[in-house]
Amino acid sequence: SEMGWNEMSNSANSSKYTPLPNVGDRAFYRIDNSLEFMSKKGKMYCSVQGSAFSTGDFTSDRGAALATKVGALCTKMFAAG
């Protein structure tokens, strides 16, 4: 998880990811035909990956709306930890 976190938050590739506020200490996502989402709170990580969002079978939400829903799952996980 730490390697993925560093890729999203501290590498030359970090410009490809969008910050999402109010999820853990920090959260980032990228959505095209797949979803990459990672958040960190303290020493705990939450990472969600998905694919085939282009079909709409899973959800019609895209962009920030989809990232917000995934972020809510991570927030629940952080609260339980």
C-alpha cells in the first residue's frame, strides 16, 4: 500500500491523480475506464481498484461522484479501525 500511496502522492505521476478532501488524512483518485483510489489515515491505508466502468453495469456515477462514494467506504473503514 505504501508504494501505491507514494505513486499517487509523491511521484512524478502524482499529477495524474485528483485529491479528494475529507477522506482520511489525504485521498487521491483517477478514473477513466478503471478506478484507482487510495486514502491514508495515520498508518492505515484504504485502496480500491475497479475496472469496466465504461459499461455502466456497476454504477452510472463517474468522476468525483464515484470517488466520493468510494471515499465513504474508506471513511467507514477508518472509523472501524
